[in-house]
Amino acid sequence: MENLNRLRKVLKRQKIDALLVTQPENRRYLSGYSATDSSISESSGVLLIPLGGAPFLLTDSRFELHAGAEAKNFEIVLYPKGLLNLLRRLLPRLGVKRLGFESRYMLHAGALKLTELTSKLGIECVPLIGLIEKMRVRKDKEERDKIEKSVLLNEEVFQEIFATLAEGQTEREVAMRIENAMLLKGAERPSFETIVAGGPNGAAPHAVPGTRPLRQGEPIVIDMGLILDGYCSDMTRTVVLGTPDQKTVDLFRVVRRAQLAATATIRAGVTGKEADRAARDVISDAGLGDKFGHGLGHGVGLAVHEAPSLNRRNAKKLQTGMIVTVEPGIYLPGWGGIRLENMGVVEDDCCRILNRDRTFLDI
């Protein structure tokens, strides 16, 4: 209920009588309801948070039992004839005059229908951006502990699969084995589609695993994460079957130095672009600045990509309790890529790395 109370204080300041919450991670953050949406146009439920009284979870009969088991402090109301029909009855009953909605997570067609309905009811419909996301950006101790458990389980899965990697296995086969192991070890699901990219395929930071077999001596980029108790992990390791050549070793060491430089820079009060620059300067000094195209990292929590951003544009200061990735990389078309990614907690005077796996130090 603490998160709900914080939200209601913000709504009161903005003179919003009630808020519709449609973004799945925000919905879970406020209610504990873990059902997922199959698409942005197919919702498993919507929260209606009035300023006073019990909050509501509005859903259909498919999710009634699920909602009742998890959203303990919410009144579960079904909409057999659709959400808008229910809101037509519910909003006037609650005395809502100004209704907020999450404009970043509602289709344009849905927003038009909602505003048409509220206009007929004499209710002002107010689009809001990032209201709950701002609450989520700093993690409390319980959240940090959950994320650390997710990180450690992710590492456990990696170590299990790493020990069985062999020449001839395809990228897709390894990715499938990783995701299967996650589920068998208790994860809810992967936090994103697993990346396994061998040799030249590793030059694409978001490569899609294919039928290419793994080969001796080439860098293999493995980017993986899972969701445990709602919270995500995200880790990248670059490994080699057999003995790496000197080029691979040299590039690997540049990326590792960049990662260490960024980690040493990150603390409360440092901006996202300062953290990014610490890593980028190392890679640039090695003459490879144009081969590191993406940002240094991003926030992780209920979503695998959330605020803050660590990149060349973000001048906002990091705050204690944020959790970020530190993932510099070098990508050479036709040859491959090297990326190393850890997750860390921003603290007053340092970045405390959550990862314990050290496989990436093998070369």
C-alpha cells in the first residue's frame, strides 16, 4: 500500500481524481498482479486508482482467479461487455471529474475512445507520462534483494550452459537451452529474447540467434536475462571455444578496461553521460571509438529496460538505489563483437556490482 499512497499524493498535487494504469510493470508495481499482456491491444487488466477508497483491478473472467489471488488490496471488477462499458458506470459513481491515463501505453485508437467516453460524461481526460516510472527508478532494499537473486540465478544458468558449449552447436540451439534452463530453475520467463551470436554475427549488438554453428577460436557473444519474482536480470558474456587469437584478447582487454573505468566512475551525483564517457574514452583511446555505437547502460527493475539511461545525452544525475547495467562493447563488421555486461547498484560513493561470475576474465 505504500506505493499506492505515494502515487495518491502525486495525483492530489496534480488535481487528478483517478488514474487508469495500463502499463504491465506499473500495474504489477502497484498491485502485485503478475499477469502479462499478450500485446498492447490485448490487456489482462487495468488498475483504476481513485484518490480515496479501495483501488480497483478491472479485468475479464479469464483472469478473475489470478487477480483475486495476487491483488489482495484491490477490488476486482469484471467487464464482460468491455472496459469502456464498465467505466461508463464506474467513473460517475466515484465522482471522477479529472481522469488521468498513461499516454505512453495506450493505443491512439484506445485513447480516442476513452476521451470520447469521458467527454460525454463531463469528465476531463488527462494524458500523463512517466508518473509511476519515476517512482520505480530508485529501488528499495526489498527490490534490490530480488534483483540480486535474479542476477545470481541468471549466472547459475549461464555457468551450466557454458560448461556444455561445444563446436557445432547452433546459436539457436544454445539460446533455446539457456531459456529452458531458466524455466527449470524457477524463473518466470526470460526478460528478453536471448542473444547468442558467434563470429561475425556478434558485430550486431542485438543479433538474432540463427542456424550458424559455433566454431573454435571465435568470439561468441551471449546476452541473457531472466525474471524472478517479477524482477529482471541482464548479463552479457563474450566467450571463446578453445584458444582465442591475439586480436580477440586485445579487444577483450580494451572492453574490460572500459567497463572497469565506468564502474569506478558511477556513484550518486554522477550523470549518465559522465558514466558513458568514462567507458567511451578508453575505447576511443584504443582507436575504436566509432566501433562502440550504443550507450553504456540502462536501468533494470520490473522492466529490463527502464530509467536511468547511461548514454551521451543523459545529463541527469544518478541517485542512490538505482540499478544499472554497465555494458561497453566493440563491434567490427565481418569479424564479430566483444561485449561485457554487469549490473550494479548506485550507492553514495560507488557502484556495487551484483554479479559474481568471472567467466569473462578467462581471456
